[in-house]
Amino acid sequence: MFKSSGSTLTAIAVLAFSGISFVRYSPVMDQSHKNQNLVLASYEKRPVRDVPITIRPHLTSEATLDETHLNLFRGISSSIEKLTGQAPASTINPIEISGEQDGLSAVAAKSECTTYVLLKNTSAEKTRVKIEFFRQNGVCSFAECEISPETKSHSERLESLIVTDARPAAKAIWMAPNSTKLFEMTNRTKQLDSQYSSLRRELVDHIHAGETWCLSSKSVLDEARAPIEAILSRKAISRPKLVQLTHRAIHFVDQSHALLRNNGNSNGVAGASSDALFQGFDRVNSTLSEISVACMNLVAGFDEEPLIIGTQSKFVVHVRNCGSHTVSSIMINLKGEEGTSISPKESALFGELSPGQTASAEFTVDLSNSEVKPKLSADVSYSTSHSPAHLRMSLN
């Protein structure tokens, strides 16, 4: 079932090409959204506990943590896996955090370009937590995930921030009574700098080793250097300009990747070395897509039911346009490992998503005849600035 802004849609056409089928829908503006805002505003007038939390990039050690915070810190890795679908890519280290109050425990950790905060609200009060991060110049994306293994989980990407000065980045999130949340902040600008530099070095190393089939790929990848350097600059750039630069960089990275793959196949190249190169391209493309989503203020997320062998589970993937520009060719799909039974198999295709609109698609995963839980991911594709972008979210 595919929906837009909470309203069930009627299929207009079923398209089939290249062996892939799509169902096209036309999203409509959510007429109930104003009412939802009114309800929220009314609710916020009730007494609500506010807790300011400050995160500083100063490393501490596990030895400085008491038993409560040590247990929280040790639970970050499993919580990260819940949020991202995989274990942390590198070692996480505890960092300084301050501002806790009775009934709210918090611990923070840092891993390269990402900061994690695990929050536990043991009080009976709804709590609004304002988290401040220092030294985060660049495009910062945020996500949160309710850690609830026994019930329906909810993961949400939050609106991004573009930080251009020394002021701290701040984000407010809501904590229900007796709940646990993992909050993630990633500096995508810093991440892109590291990944793009690493990819160029790898290509140069291959060329110096006599692998001339990489030359044309590097030449095209160098075309992405100017827009990427503009993204990495500390100058204030408008969101529309950042989107143009980002999609220009995506265009050249995709071209370079395609040349590398085609030339590699023509030269019979295979193995761990070439695989590492391809993975490097995937990482750069993924980060550029994250920057695009952040600049467009597209907020993607999903609601899921626990995957239980022998039963069916529902997944709802949604994308809300919180920005000021219309996005076209929105496509939402749910993918699983080979043999996974997912219905409908078609992708949900929305012609346009205007500011304030939400597109959502519901899928059913059937594990009636399965013996293991499959890995699932949601693919969200869209087009803007005459260039496509693709975002993949791991769901379990």
C-alpha cells in the first residue's frame, strides 16, 4: 500500500521497463497537517520538562564512568547497529557530556565523523532534550532511533543544519516517559573530505602501479574536485547553491565510477584491490547523497514491526519535504536478501513532492516459510537540479 501525506492514493498507471515495475502515484498536500500542528501546539502548553545537554569533543575514558553510565556506554554499539543496520565502522570513545537531571541519563561517544548520544528517560514525564554540539562546522545530519526491541520501532532522520561559524549546533528531541533513544549526528562535510581524498589516493596508487586502465576514471573524478572543494569551504553558501554543487559532484563521481567498472571488466580486473576501489566510490556517492538530502531538507524515516520467524511484519517508509523546493521522481522501495518475500514488489513512484508534502509506502515482509531473519534496506531515489540522487537506509 502506498500513501502520500496520510491519504490513500489511487493508482494511475503501472509502468514496466528494463525488467523493473513501478506504480505511479500523485501525492497530495496533507490537509490534516494544520490540525496536527494545532494539536501539538496545544499539547506543548502543558508543563514539559526541559533538559539541556552539552556535548564537547573532549575524549574521556571508561574509567571515569559510573556503573549506570558505563552500562549505557556499552549499549551504544548495539544501539548503533539498530540504527544503521551494522556495527560501528571504527572504535567509539566516550566524550564529555553535561546537563543531566534526575530521571534522565545520557552518555556520548565519538567515532571519526559521527557523535552518538544514548539517552534514557526513567521518569514519568515527557521530556524535551536540547543537545548542543561544539566544533561542527559544515553540513550536519541527524537521526534518532527509539530502542525498543519488544515493540514496534521507529527511526527518523531529522532536519539538517548547515553550520558556518563557531556557534554550537543544537537539536531538540522529545523523550516519552520510560523510553530510550539513540541520537546520531554526522558531520557530512568532514566525512566527504576524508572519503574523497582517500579515493583519489587509491586511484593514484593504482596508476603508479602500472594499472593504466584507471587513468580515464581519475581524470573524470578530478572534475568533481572543484564542486567538492566549494562544498568543503568554510564560506557561507545557500542551500540551493549547495544542492547544485553536490549534484554536479555526484554526476562526475558516477561517471568516474562507471568508467572504472567498464575499463576494469574490459581488462579482466578482479579481486580485493579493485573491490576496495569500487567500495570507495560507493562511500563517496553515499555521502554526497546524504549532503543532498540534508540541503534539500528531505526527512526520511520508517516505522517497523519486529521481524518474527513464521509471521508477517509491516514496514512503512516515509519521506517528508521540509525544504522550500519541489523534488521530482521520488521512488521508494524495500529490498531484502535473495529469497526474501516482500509485497508489493513494485517500487512506489511519486511524480513530485512539494514543500510540506509527505510520501509514504507500506510493505509486508512474509517470514512464514523462513528460518532466518533477512537484512532489509529502504531505497529512496529522487531528482533535483537535473541530477538523480539515491539514499539507502538499513532497516534492521
